[in-house]
Amino acid sequence: METIKIPIKTPFIKLDSLLKFANLCQSGGEAKERIQGGEVQVNGEVCLARGKKCLPGDKILFENTEVEITSCN
């Protein structure tokens, strides 16, 4: 499994935006479909909310890739 760290400057990033920002989805539409299809886990639980606020320290799992959100501060 690949692990990537994504630093953010804001207090949070929405889940669909994170998938696009991390280049795991090509578009917002694809991110929405994959999230609503139950393909994404946030901190070990399937998340169906594309607007889920992801915070530094959260871990997102999608297609054998784990994304860890870090803070730029």
C-alpha cells in the first residue's frame, strides 16, 4: 500500500477536494461517484459524504493508497 502525505494550509479540506488534490480522481464528478459508491474510508470507516471535513491527522484510504493529512503550520 502506498502512503502519501498531503499538507494543507487551511483548517480542513473536503473529502472530494482531497481526492482531486491528491490526484486520485480526475474530476469532482468522479470523486463524488467513488465516495457515494462506498469506495473511500476515512479513519477506517466507509464515508459516503463527499463534503466530509478532513482534518490534519485524518487518514483516507482509497484504492490501495493511504492519504495522511498534515498541517503546514
